Amino acid sequence: MTGWEIAAASAADMEMLRGWAEAEAWNPGDTDRFAFAVADPAGFLVGRLDGEPVACVSAVRYGDAHGFIGHYIVRPGLRGRGYGIQVWNAATERLAGRLTGLDGVVEQQDNYRRSGFRSAWTNLRFEGVPQPGGDDGAGGAGVETVDAASLPFARLAAYDRRFFPAPRDAFLSAWTSLPGRTALAAVRDGRIEGLGVIRPCAGASRIGPLYAATPQVAAALVGRLAGYAPGGEVSVDAPDVNPAAAAVLAGLGLVPSFETARMYTGPAPEVDTAGLYGVTSLELG
């Protein structure tokens, strides 16, 4: 294509990508881009036509063998002209040889299957103001909810590895500590039994990740984290591979509003799905 180029995103581009995602009604976090940038600084790609950005995608490398694709957007009015497949090909080439995941919106899932991705589970986004009930305020006998920053980071990173197939320490450090965010951990007898992070967005504040040893711990974390959301409104992307996740969120009065599919280029990695109540990010896994 004459005048066409694909290059790594700049800091200004990262802010632009947030605006594009917001226009797609994905409700990105206000400061997600700062954590995204440290996950893989060269992993965000922008396609430009005669210098004007028209398409984007992220192809983030984790460790030596894992990758994740997200932020796949072509500007409205310029779709169907081949720009999307060009950035898509650049993303898959960057992650060649790795087990690659993505969270695909419904209308794109057939295209992803044609590219070799297989569905592993469905994420349902639950939104609303959590209503008091059950054990959502306590989490069970002996469980204490603490500021996650009060725990050694190495312990948090090791706990995260139970639910994500590769190390992502730099990303996790930023994700849990950026201004405006709150990260809470559930602790019992010195053991981490839950972790939740809430971040501000243009719409409902999003909670992710949400990890928990029991439904009671998950409900307690959602209830506590909602106290940091304007108006108490929260949003959680719950994987149906853990049926307890939807049950907990519905029990708190949250309702489904959006659906994606977690897909991989090979067999889904082995993670603690029984403790996964909310995925961290639809863009980076």
C-alpha cells in the first residue's frame, strides 16, 4: 500500500488508542495505558496511511512462550479496505511460535477461528452497584482484607502466576499501584486467598483481576472495592469456566452487559480457573 506503514505506538498514540477503545464502548481504564506500556514497550502497533493513524493492535510478549493480542481496531469509515488485516498480520508475526491468547468480541470470533484460534471460555461482563447480602462484607471466618501494597510484591506476583500462564511482574506492579486505583488482598492465616484491583473508567469502575479461594471471598472483595467507585458502580469480566463467578456477581445484583470469548492458538494453558472470578484485562489477558 502506498503511504502505508506500521510502527510501534508512541506515548501520544497510547492515549489515542484509549480514545478509540472508549469509542467502541469497551470502557477502558483511565490509566490502563501506563501499565500497558511497561508490559511490552514495543508491543503496541499503529498502522498509518499517509501519516494518519487508521488502525491499531497490541501483540504483547509474556516470558518466552506466551503472547496476547488486543486493541484490534480500525477507525470507523475506513473498515473493509484491508488496513485491519495488515496490522493483524503484523501482530501474529510478532508473536509467531508462542501460545497466543485474545479476548474476542462476538462479531469477530469467526474471523479469529479462521486464523487458528480456539475458544477456551466466555467472559460475561457484569455491571451495577453491588447490593449487600450473604457474606459479601466478611469473606468467611479468619479472612482479613488488607491493602495489597502492604504485602511483599514477590508474594503477589507468585499468587498472580496461579491464574496467568506467564510472569508479568512489571505489568502487575504498575497495574496494582497506579494513582486512582485500589488493590485489596484477602489474607487468612498469613496466606493470600484473594486479590482484587479496581480502576477508574469513563463508565463503571472496572474490577480486574478478581481472584478468590471461595465465593465468599470473591463477594467480600467486590463489596469492599465498590466502596472506591463513584456511585458504587462496578464492572467485572467473569469467565464462565468458573460458574461460581457469575453466581457471585448475580447474587450481588450485577447484570450481564457485554460478552467476549477467551481464545488461544493452541490448548488453553493450565491455570487455577476455580479461583478466577474476573479477568485482569480484555486487552492484555
